Amino acid sequence: MDNFLTATFEHRNNPTGAADTSSVASGIACTPLDPASKTPSQDYPIEKLFLLKECFTRYAAVRSGDFVVSGGKTYAVRAAWPWAAQGAMDAYYHLILEETLGS
């Protein structure tokens, strides 16, 4: 699966609760951000589904509520969980992201 990690992102978070976020790490390898194949919750507004993206990475520090910056756009992390590629020995993490409008 490492062959598919062709994009990168910057991990940002907001540890103090202030309006600005701070960079945690950058240049993190991931798969390209694609439209999400499923929603983490059935109550997600259907008119906003186009904002949801997903990607896979080996980077384990991203948590729900953090932010990812890729391709000049900022995404809020809505869900992050471990995902084992079939037949692979390595662990990956599946991220569900929501594009923040105006980013």
C-alpha cells in the first residue's frame, strides 16, 4: 500500500482552544484525498456530503478535531481509526475529513 502514499499533508491542531491552529508535523505521506465512500454518521447533512474526503496514512497522531492541510485546503478531521490493509503487516490509519469552506 505504500506505493499509493503519493500525496502529503500537514497536521495542525488547536491545543489551547484559541482561534489559530499550530503545526504539529508536515510532509506526511498519504493517499490522495478522494471523496469519502461512506459517512461516519447517518445524520450528516446530505447537502454537505461533497465536503467529505478520505485518505489513508501511516501517521498515527491525527485525532478527531485536528486539522489537515493538503493542496492549499484545510480539512477538519471528523474521524480517524486504524485500518489494516488486507494481507499487509503494516498498520494504516483511515481519515475522514471535511473541507472547511473559505480555506
